Amino acid sequence: MDRYASPGDEAADRARQQERHYQLLSALQSLVKELPSSFQQRLSYTTLSDLALALLDGTVFEIVQGLLEIQHLTEKSLYNQRLRLQNEHRVLRQALRQKHLEAQQTCRPHNLPVLQATQQRELEALEHRIREEQQAMDRKIVLELDRKVADQQSTLEKAGVAGFYVTTNPQGLLCCSGWP
């Protein structure tokens, strides 16, 4: 036997939805109170109410959870890439030290100052190369993380979450990213 929702059931559902909306709105307002006043001014009652409505059905939580998993995988991958680069640099330094040590052991004493000067230049060149490679890796990491933030912003904007849009303005990031 099919059960049809009676007008009383529909009214009860609306009342539960309204109560849940109020609870979420209240929680969001409490969170906003903890922010500096300059940020509080940017989060209007309407924006908070729209956010609370977006949270009602749970879809936003699922989207954010998916974005969070992607973010964690990306961060782990970038961290591992940086560790690999650091290990390569450590190996290069060790190899150069070993090469220098072997050269010094076979060097005639009167040639040692010339050899040491050459080795110092080699070491400085290697350190310069390492610094440049580390800076390039760090730039790559920042760009990749910026792309992830833009993807998150875009996804949340497409999902209709109030206050989210793609921006690269750090001042606009309070209500436009940072989630997850």
C-alpha cells in the first residue's frame, strides 16, 4: 500500500528543515563572530543563510570531502617530489665531497692550494644549482596548490555554494576558498 504524505507530514518536514536551517545558520554566525571584524563585514546574513541552505541536504559535505581527499593526495605527491629532490641533492653533495677527497689524497702538496680553489668553485656552483632547483620546485608547488584552490573554488561555485567564485585575490579568499 502506497503511503502519501499528508499535509501534516509535509508541514512537519518543512518545520524540521526550517529548524535545521536555523541551527546551521546559528552555527555559521558563531563561527563568523570569531573572525576579525573586517572579515565579518564581508559575510552578510543573506550569504550565511544561503550557505546554511546549501548545507541542508548534505551534498556540499560530500563535495567538500571529495575536494579534501584530492587536496591531500596532491599535497602528499608534492611533498614526496620535494623529498626526492632533496635526496638527489644530498647524493650530489656526497658524491662531490667524495670526489674532492679522493683528488686531495692523490694531489701533490704544491698543487693543493690550486686544487682546493677549484674544488671550492665547484662546490659553490653545485650549491647555486641546488638553490635554483629548490626554488623552481617551490614555485611549481605553489602554482599547483594555487590551481587546486581555483579548482575547489570553481567546483563549489558550480555547486551553487553562496560566496564561492574563482579568484586569485588573497583578500577575496576568505569567502571564496579556504574550504576545504
